Amino acid sequence: MKVLVAVKRVVDYNVKVRVKADNSGVDLANVKMSMNPFCEIAVEEAVRLKEKGVATEIVVVTIGPATAQEQLRTALALGADRAVLVECADELNSLAVAKLLKAVVDKEQPQLVILGKQAIDSDNNQTGQMLAALTGFGQGTFASKVEVAGDKVNVTREIDGGLQTVALNLPAIVTTDLRLNEPRYASLPNIMKAKKKPLETVTPDALGVSTASTNKTLKVEAPAARSAGIKVKSVAELVEKLKNEAKVI
Ligand code: AMP
């Protein structure tokens, strides 16, 4: 079974992001970039499926600038077999990303596509769902357990009321939640080996996809700074403040 994993290059989760002076976006100059944490979980799940003998090949794909090759190499070091970079300098909206991923799905014909539930830069949480709509595949979003059984995959989903398990016919789309697994670190020998694994670069044009956006970012602003907290002397004072100042009880 071939597994396709979509990974996104994002600002590292430890970085305190700064907004550009002209409010046009987030300042990415000299900022550490990493693989989106939910995408690391997606790669780990694919590698575990391969270790179990369920997956035979893992292809990782990213849509981004040439520098996104770094994240593809990381995925290769973690156990993916091959990588595809859809090179695109512009920041794309989710629909354009989903259309490009659909073109890669058409070409690669994977049985399972694993994405993160959310990219921590845009917090969109929609690419997997859009890809499911475009491909017509079943979707198991917010997965905390993935079990492939024959031509089906059972996905346990984290939902508000608890856990829900859905059975999907393959090919299917899965998006990963935090508790699905704990990603491994790449070992030095595997980082070296990853340098020799195949990495193909394609363009949106070659995939026949228009990435023209219908959205325009008007303004990006930092959240308002929080005012300092205070210490209360007693529970009675806390209750009084919650009631009369914060007005939350
Ligand atoms: P989002 O819908 O933007 O929150 O992203 C959800 C997931 O879609 C990510 O965790 C990735 O698996 C995938 N994804 C989003 N953007 C990209 C991209 N540019 N390249 C590859 N995968 C992406």
C-alpha cells in the first residue's frame, strides 16, 4: 500500500512570531522554520504502518519554496522513501494547496493520504477536508488511532464528546491529532542516508493547477498585549472580583 503524506514548512513552534512593520504578514527573515508538528505525527504514522508491513512505500509531498526541501529531507530521514516538492514561492490558500495535492494524488495513486489536522502558522484546519471533497475519498479527521484492515481503514477520531470510530473504504484521507503517536527523532545515519533518497521537484503549471487566489490578506496584527495579573488574598476576594470585575460568574 502506498501512503502519501503532506508536510508543511512553518515557523518553528518555539519562535515568538513578529508581525512586519507594514502589517502585511509575519516577518520570516532569519526565523527558524520546521516541519509543522501535526505533519511530523503524520510522517510517524506512515513510518509505523511501513514497519508493521502495511505500507510498502511512503511518499512525502510539500508545496512551498525551494527551502522546503529541508522539511522533505527531514521526512526522508524519519523513514519516507521518496519526496515531491511542488515549488511555489507564494503563500497559497488552502484550496490551492488542496488542488495541488489532488493533482499529486492523481499522479501517485496512494491508498492512504495522511495530513496534519492543522498547520500551526495559518491554523486553517481545512486542507485535508478540502482534499477529501476534491478526490471524493472518505475522510477520518482528528485521528487518534489508525488501523488498516484489508481494503478499509478504521480511524478513531477525537471529537467533543469523546471518541468516534469511523470505517473508511480505501483510498482514504486521514488527518492527525496530537495523541495519535509520539514522533521519533531522526538518527544521524538516517539523516545522511536521506540525502541520497529521491526528491522530485514539480511546478503547479506542470500539474495543470492554477494557484490564483480569491482571497486577499488585508492586514496582519499582533494580538493585544495582556495586562499584568494580580494576586488575591482570599477566596472571597477572588469570587468578588470574578463576579463584579470580570463578570464571569
Ligand atoms: P491547514 O488546513 O492549513 O491547517 O493544514 C492542514 C494540513 O494540510 C497540514 O498539516 C499539512 O499536512 C497539509 N498542508 C497544508 N499546507 C500545506 C503545504 N503548503 N504543503 C503540504 N501540505 C500542506
